[in-house]
Amino acid sequence: MIEIRGVTKRYGPKVAVSDLNLSVPDGELFAFLGPNGAGKTTTIKMLCGLLFPTEGTVKVGGYDLRTQGDEARQLELRPRPAVPVRKAQWPRVLAVHL
Ligand SMILES: Nc1ncnc2c1ncn2[C@@H]1O[C@H](COP(=O)(O)OP(=O)(O)O)[C@@H](O)[C@H]1O
Ligand SMILES: [Mg+2]
């Protein structure tokens, strides 16, 4: 479960993500699309705990990435039909796509 609530991310004066709200239930296939500069990479980095929101909260599996990042990364992802991938590997796995 992914829960993004009221997330704004600024790089200095630059607003990269503006008041984003997004909820993705367990097991749901979700396409995260947008033009260049829309804030996709910034959002994914916040989901990995690599960046923190300027405002708002980002939770994975109920854990706030700001305060409970270690717990969030202990959760297991189970891509189907493949082998379980630990969320601890997210930053490395996602780094390929960032
Ligand atoms: N490190 C950064 N410093 C300043 N501005 C940034 C930085 N990273 C991204 N941006 C800006 O934030 C906006 C969103 O970028 P990004 O999250 O990379 O979008 P996307 O992945 O959808 O192309 C863009 O305007 C981009 O130029
Ligand atoms: Mg990008």
C-alpha cells in the first residue's frame, strides 16, 4: 500500500511536486506517467526515502518514509510470478530507472 498525502517537494524555489495525493492499494497495477519535469523521479525518490517531502507524508505499508524508513524497507515486495524482492533493495533496483 502506497499513501501519498498532500506532498509538495521544492528544490529551493523550484516546486517539483505540488500537493500530490495518491493511494495505491496492495496488489494493484499502477501506471505512473507524465511528461518530462512532471515530478515522477522526485516522487519515486520520496517513496524510497532518498528524498523527503517539503510538506506532506509518504507512507509505504503504513510506514512513514520520513520516520520509519528502515521498517518500510524491511517489507517484502512480491512481483508476480517472480522471486520475492526485499524493499531494502529498492534504492538499488530503482536507481536503474531514475
Ligand atoms: N536536484 C534538483 N534541483 C533542482 N530542480 C530539480 C532537481 N531535480 C529535479 N528538479 C526539477 O523538478 C521538476 C521535476 O523533476 P523530476 O522529478 O525529475 O520530473 P520527471 O522525472 O517527471 O521528469 C523539474 O522541473 C526538474 O527540473
Ligand atoms: Mg524522471
